[in-house]
Amino acid sequence: MSLGIPSFDRDPPLAAPAPVRDLIAQGALAAWRLMLGVEICNFALLRRSLGRPRADLLIDDVANEVRRTLPGAHVVAVGRTAIEIGFDGALPSDANEAIDRITARFASPLDIDGEPYAIEFVVAGAAIPSHECDEVRFAEGLEAALAEARSAQKTVVHDLSRADSGYDRTSLMRDLSAAIGNGEIFLQYQPKVHLRRQEIVSIEALVRWHHPQRGLIFPGDFIPLAESSGKIGALTIWTIQQAILDQQLLAMSGHDIPIFVNISGVLLADADFVDAVCVMKRETSAKIGFEITETAVIRDPDSAIRHLRMFDDIGITLAIDDYGAGLSSLAYLKQLPARELKIDKMFVLELTSSNRDPLIVRSTIDLAHALDMEVTAEGVETPAALALLGVMGCDVAQGFLISRPIAFPALKQFLDEDRHLSATAVTRPSFGRPESFWKRA
């Protein structure tokens, strides 16, 4: 089957075979979003042969070869040794066909400055129906596939469709009740770096569930269960308590940095939850913040705004999460006691390859500054995107370029070694765009 791989920037798709097009038109086939991860395994050996400066550019050579091999795919370098490839397809098996193309291309040595070098890599993929795509679940599915591929030293592709997930909602809900007490719930942390000050200014706590039989269960699978079963309050209280303990440990080691916790919209109208949180916060000097979505406020604006002001009064910093992904309302936005606005990653990922997304990001930055809020860009994965955000006046960046979500010991080491400096020490490119570019409709 011919592989149709349009980019995520809404380029016209390459032609698929007539039978496939007919099935899609009839609704018999759902469109799939596919992502591949490619990691160079013999980078250390190549670095010794090429030297560090040239080896640091090697990932760009590999990315360019992949772009030629998979025309239209969205290819992004992630660090010095890995790339991620995104595209749409008619079937999950399109991921395997794309992997076969990549494998065939790198079966022969890559020409680097006139000399042949063999590139060894591990490759994995994830596939999810477009209408079910949860970006966090999608990224974590690829990460899990890569971990399995590294361990088994073979290609792995995970089908993340809910129909094939094999989860019995009833038993999963029952297991969730005991998960906290059994130590199955844990936190990972993703730092956020201030672009002008070049320092980590806050950290987002991300809840994870490692099931003893089913392995890693994605937040997109268990958070809705927790909300519908009434367990989201207990889960969030545990998360806040753990974040407070970890923040205090960081402060004792010289990193007195606020930790932000995501708050479900169903809890903003829960007076008992709000009271419990206020009691916890009054008993500690730990610096914590909450990330909330606009849609969470719109559910019950009167209660939500009143409770958010209570949080603000006791020193909990508030951030508006995923701005632009839902129903943005200036009427509510101007009433919220928030100090930070986070631009959804869907606008940041295509920042340097789209005409519209930079305009949306720039106007959002201006709006937030007018409301006396700092702006955080989520999903920063490339130096070019980081540089452009700096030019636009964005305050804070968060994403895989700086750090993936990591466990607490790795976070402490990350902070001790100032690892964010290597990611943010990029030269601003000349984008060659006149002032009129930012004013186009």
C-alpha cells in the first residue's frame, strides 16, 4: 500500500490507493495519527570519530534524510541523539511501512562530509485514532514503546486505540481505589525555564500510575475514571501532599522553586476539597501553585472564581493551562486571579513551520502581558521554536527541549547541574520576517 503522509501543518495528503480512499469516504476507516521515535544507538562511537562539534550536528543530517525518505512527514530533532516523526495515515500499519522505509534507507552508510558512517538506531512507534488523540497519552505511548524497543532491541509499535486497550473500566476503577495506598501512584516533574533570566522558575507535577499487572496506565485513561467515580478529590489531595513534601526537600537543598499541580475542573466547585486544600496550605510554607483550564472555570464560573480567589489569598499561585485549546473567554479570563497563562502546545509545535500559529502565539503573549500575566509556552521541542518565542517576548518555556517529565531524584540532579542552560543556550536565528508578517490576517 502506498503510504500517505501529510504533515501536521495541514498540507494536502499524498494520494492513497483508491480502495483506501473509498473506505475513508464511506467512514469505514478512521484516520490515524502516527508518531515514530528514532534514537541513534552508536552516538558515542560516532562522536569519537567525528569530534563533538560535528557529532552535535549529526541529528540534523539524520532528520534531513528522514524527511527525504518520508516526504511530508513532520520531523523534529529531540536532543542530540533522537528524532520524532509525526504523520497521518489510514491504518496503524502505516507506521510499520514508514519504519521499513527508514530502516531500508539507513541500511547503507550515511555520507557525512564525504565519508561513509554506519548509523545504528532503535525505532518505535505509536498509533492512535485522530478523534481519540490525547497529546499527553500519545507522547507517553511513544515513550513506552521506545523503552520496550530499547530493552528488547527490536522495533515496537503500540496501538493506543481505546478499543484495543483491553481495560475493563469496572476493574480499573476498583484498582484505582487501592492504587494510592499500594504506592502505585507516583509523580514526575517537568521544569519550566525563564527565557530572559535563564533559570528554572517553576516545576509542573504530573501524576502517573504504574499498575502491578497492566504496567504504565496513561493519565488520559485513569483521570476521567477518577472524575466519574468521585475519586479525583482523594487523588488530587495525595498529589498536592506529595508535591508539598518534594518542594520542601528541594528548598532544603537550595532550590526553593514552586511546584504546580493540575486541578480538575470538577473540583473547583467542591467546597470540601477547597477547604481541605486551604487547611493544608496554611500548615506549610511550601511554594505550590495550581494549573487550571478555562473550561474548568466555565463549568461553574461563580463557584470557580470564588474558590480560585480563596486559593490566591492564601498564597497559592494560579496558572491558566492549555490556553487556546478550549473555549477561550475574555469575560472569565479578566476575572481570574491568575499570574501565568500557558499557551497550549498545539500552537507551539508548529511555530516555525506555520503562518497562522506564530500570529496566535504573538497575540496571546500581548494579551497576557496586558492582563499582567507571565506567559509560558508548552511543547517547546526545538531551538528554533525557543529562539522565536524569545523574540516574541514569551516569558517562560516548557517542553522536551528543556526536559522530559522526570522522577524526583533526576529532577534534583537536573537542578544541581543547571542542565537547562545547555538547552537554552541557542543563537537566535534570523527569521527574515518583516514587521508586516505579524500584522497579517
